[in-house]
Amino acid sequence: MTEDRLSFKEMCATFEVTPRTLRYYEYIELLQPDREGRSRFYGARERARMKLIMRGRKFGFQLEEIRQWLLIYEDEGTEAQMHAWIEMADRQLGELAEQRKQLNEAYDELLDLRSKVAKGLKTDS
């Protein structure tokens, strides 16, 4: 193995994913490692794609959205990919804002209920 490529095991360790996850990413064509016999090796392109995949997952994007976005680069180039990214980011920011609102409401409701229960315990004593 050369220094610029990672083995399957090294790729899993580097990105802290399970072998099953890495195999799945290959199955749905997010990654296309070099194959030598039964061994897989990941070069700079695949490592860069994996970084984008992991970042996309962190932000809550679906794997299919990530796959389509990566295909735009291959088919249309960087500028088209960046325009698509802005649209995806805007859509996801809206979804995250709604989730934040719902979490804040649930937090406030739980805090209020907890206070009421705690006050009830103090007055009963």
C-alpha cells in the first residue's frame, strides 16, 4: 500500500465509521475505491468525498441528496455544484430552524412542568 491511499480498515478508523457503513456508501455509489483482488484502497478523491459525506450527514442531509450533489460536480463542474449546495443549504437551514423551534418549545414546556411538580412537592410537605 502507498502512503496516499488508505486501506478499508484505515478508512473506517480515519472517519470513525463501521465497516458496514463504508460498504453501504460504496453500494449506493457515494464512494468508488480502487480494488486489488479483494482489497479496497481509498485515494485522495475518495477521502475528499468521504469528508463531504460526513459533513453533509452532520448537517442532516439525506444520503441521496449528497449523492446527487456529488454527481453534479462530475457532470457539470464546481460552479454548478456550488449553486446546488446553496439551494440545499437554504432548504436544510429552514428545516433546522423549524427543529430548533420545536426543541425550544418542548424544552420550555418540560421546564414549566418540572417547576410546577417541584412546587407541588414543596407545598405538600
